[in-house]
Amino acid sequence: MVDNIEGKIFELVGAFTGFGLKELSLTAETDIDADLKLDDSEAEELMEIYFNQCRVKKLNFDINTYYPQKPLSLNPFKKKPPVAVPAFTIGMLIESAKAGRWLYD
């Protein structure tokens, strides 16, 4: 891993998604859910590695904030409105790593 925080996080996310940084252009605005298409279990595993390797205090981090559980409907004609979720970006990981603790609810 590289020495600087940003590089370390970009490298971690790039390796975790199966793409090298050359094939995938990662930025601070890259959304882990919307852009990288990681599902909740993949994102949760990424975050556990992130908290351990970057020595970030987990505090109030909850994967369900960014991947809320969708209620199951047995009626195929009854559509549930989409659930709004907050952004979950690489920039959030970088800023939290700089602070040493998860900064977001």
C-alpha cells in the first residue's frame, strides 16, 4: 500500500472492486453503491477492511444507512417507492481516515 491516506484508500477500493486504478477512474466523488455497484455484503466487507487497515474508529457507522433493507412484498403489482439513501463516496472514506473516526451518520 502507498503511504498517503488518499492513495491508500483509492488502492484499497480499486483492489476490492477487482479493477486496477488504470481501468477504473476513481475519484473522491465515486459512490460505492451507485458507481461501483457493490452490494451490501461487499460494501460491508470493504468497510471492515477499511476500518482495520486505515485505523478508523467505526463509531456510529451502520451499513444499513447506505443499504437500507427493502421490505418484502408478496404482491407483484404493489410497487414500493424507491428508498432515498445518502451518498456513500470514496471522499467520505478519505475524510474519515484523516480524522481517525467515521464522520457521517
